[in-house]
Amino acid sequence: MTRRRLRPEEVELWRKVTETTHRLYPERALSEIPKPKPKPVKTPSLGFRGSDGNSGAIQWVPKPDNTPAFPTGFGHMPIQMDHKTHKKLSRGKLKPEGKIDLHGMTIDQAHPALTSFIFRAHRDKKRLVLVVTGKGRTSDPYGRRGVLKHQVPQWLALPPIATAVLHITQAHIKHGGSGALYVYLKRSR
């Protein structure tokens, strides 16, 4: 919304009002009065910016470490699959063909397990798999709850796993909700 300019009669009315009022802090000089805060500048968030046009690879955009990777990260991800299938997926109508549960694993254990699971599912021509990260009980050094919940989307978007992944979205509540991710894989050739 843009601010309009005051008409001359409005300016005159405001001058009369200011003459009849007393300042709340008369000891302050007019130059000390704080100016309005500038509008915040939006910073790029963690997410997906689309494809590069040539290879169809997903480009990763970094964001500050103190913000959660999900759900804001996937809000920027363009839908790279059939709209009808995406609608079924978001409503929980599609049944995952494979599932990996990363509960109780450390980062060092979870990353290779996830990598091998994704590539095995892709090799077996599976299209939809479920990755259960859990909602998280412990924090990492940056104060984020759910270390795996934060790390897994990043791993899925970066090479080498990204070469097999077409789309990532939060799972439907009946498949784990915010503690799980649907990973829609590319067709294997």
C-alpha cells in the first residue's frame, strides 16, 4: 500500500492539532525522535529455485542455519511432476512403495543409509518412497530441534542423491506428517 500525499486542508488541520498538544518528552530535541523502521529486506530462503533447463537438476539455495529447513524450504520448490499425481500425493492417496526409518540414527549412520536406500529404490524402479526422520527430540549446535529433520532434505537436494530425486514434500498425516517426507523419484532408464 502506498501512502498518499496530504491535501493542503489536511496539512493545515494537522498544524492546528500539533499547536494545541504538549510533547510527551519535552526534554528531547526533535532530532532525537526515532525515525520509522525501514522495511525488512527479504533474504533468500533454503529451498529449490527450479531447474537449470539443460539437465533438469535441482539447484540448491542456501539459507541461514538457524531457521528450519521445512516447511519453508519446500514452499519454493516447483512442482516437477504431473499435477494430478502431486494432488494425490499431497492428500495421502498414493501409497509409498518403500520406507526407511532413520529414528535413533546419528548423522554419520543416517546419511549412507539414506543414500543407499534412495539408489536401491531408484534401481528397483520405485517412484514414491517414504523417509521417516522423526520430529526430533534433541538439538544440534545451532539450536535446531530435529537434526535429521533438518539435514535429510538437504541431503536429498544435493548430489549424488539429487540425481535420482524428482520431488520432495512433507508426508500426509497418515504417513507421518511433519516427521516424514515423501520422496518422488525420477524414472529409471
